[in-house]
Amino acid sequence: MIPTIAKQIDVDRSIRMSGKKNIVLVVGGGGREHAIAYKISQSHKVDEVIVAPGNGGTACAGGKITNID
């Protein structure tokens, strides 16, 4: 049996080696969704965070966060 942490390391390595991007979709337009998107965007495992429909705060957050309508 492989420990959980070892499995996670193998998954992380296979994702990086495959060249695939990790994109997260956050659904909602309030302050809670803004906070969630902000924290998710700080992860090195996430390449892009999309917020739908988003709000003014997520629109100007920049970095990995973008809004869609």
C-alpha cells in the first residue's frame, strides 16, 4: 500500500510532466467567491482561476484570476 502523500506526489509529477494546465472555475460573484479565488490562485499547483460571473474585485485582481460573463 502506497501512503497518501506518495500518491499525491506521483499525481503532481505526472501533471507537470504532461504539460497540462490546472484551471479552476469558481462560480459566483460575491465577496466569498473573491476570497476563494484569491486563496486558490496562491497555490503553485494552479495555473489559472476563472470566476463566473465574478465581480469588480476579481476583475482587477490580476495575476492568475480572470472573470467571464
